[in-house]
Amino acid sequence: MRRSPATTSLHAAPSLVDLDKPLRLVQVGSDAAEGTRPAGRMFVAEDGGPVRSIIGDNHSHWVGEEHSQKTGLSNPYEGPTEHCLIMESEIRADVLAYRTQAFRLQLMSGSGVVQWICDHLRQIRVPGGYLIEAIECKPDLSYIGDPLERQKILAVKRVITGMGWKFRVVYEADIKGSGERQLNFGRIYARNTATVTRPAMEAFERLVVESPVTTFKNLRECLSPDRAQGEAMAQALICMGRVEFDLDRILFGASPVRLLPAIRFTPKIWF
């Protein structure tokens, strides 16, 4: 991630940095990097996985790892905020792809160099294209009470938005939302490893063409005459990003749902 040669380098005083210049990602040592000056350095894992391990005893929150039906990847997390955001990205149909602990950013903040790890990176479908969100997860506002932490967050935001991405700080209460949203999260996310049989998938694809706006009951019955099995496969399809509904209204038989065709897109968050 570098600025054009005419601008100030990472180690210059912040007041001298031209924040109006767009940034672009270039690989260190490549032809594209020749003659450029860095605004920061992004470090990614050689195997394309997370940059931070959940193994060890140096954690201040409970940790774990979740498999994604949508991406086929496993996502490590630390604490309830990161875990809630994994569930949201899995269930939201407009989230095309996501990953946790995606990269480490080294940049200037104040008079020193700081490190920032992107807790959650996702690519979201929007009218006319997509946007990329780089997200910092915090339990609540008290976690950014320190002036140096706020200064660091602001420095990160400047670099991320300079790349054309969106930077957000999210809090646990905002992701968890209402009781209905929490019930939806718990019930649907539990099915993200359920198998959708080939006959059920073929029936689903036909329904996408014939009746893309329907009810959850119709979807469930289309997949299987057995209610429990049909519901499990319908919820798995939600996790695949193929079914859209209102996350903040409890999902039941009469709930309206929109069935989505398979989405073809170019992933922009795999490095």
C-alpha cells in the first residue's frame, strides 16, 4: 500500500502527509512498487490464512474458530464481538465473502509506528458493484477511551479510506441487536454445516426462477417433505448467501424471503 513518489513517506510528520492522494496496494519488490513511497505496510499470511493464531495463553477474551458455509474457510475469533460479526456476515445475503484476522497493518500514528490487525474484512454487494469493509471489533465504547488508541484508530481509518475501502469500528451490542435478531442468529447459524442434497438443490434452483419472492414455508416444503430436514436445508441456504430475509424479524413459516441466483463475482479480499 503506497503513495505516489511525489508525496511524503510513512516516516514524515502527519501534518505533511497529503491525505487527498489515493492509495493503492502494490507488492514489495514488484515493478509496480518501483519509485513509490509507502503510507503503510500490509502483512498477510503466506498461505492466505489468518495472520493471528488463536493458540496460546495470551488472550484476554474467549477464543475459537468457526467454519463458513459461504466461503469454505475457517475463521478464528477472539471475544464475543468478533464471533457475533462472523454470524452476521454468514447470514447476511449481501455479504459476498469475508475473513477474519485478514492482515496486519504497520503505519505511522503520532510520532511512532503502530500495528493494527484487521479483525474482520468483508466484501459487500451494493447497487452497481461492491464495497470492502475493514472492521475493528470492540466490546463497547470504553475500549477506545485511551487517547492513544483513538489516535491509532484515526490513523488506520485514513489509510483504509485512502485505499477506497470503508473503515468501521463496531460494538457487540450493535451487532447482536434485538432479541429477534439474536434468535435468528442462533437458529440459522447452527445450520451452517447442514448438507443440502442434490435433489433439494435442483428443486431450489427451479424455485429461484419460478418464484424468487416466496415464504419460508414454501421454501422449506420445496426442499423436503420432512419439516425438520427442509428447515435445516433452508437455513443452510441462508448461510450460503442464497436466501435473503429481514434479520430483525423472527423467521417463521409465513416470513417473506427472496431467493437469489448464484452470484458470480471477483473476490477482492484474498491476497
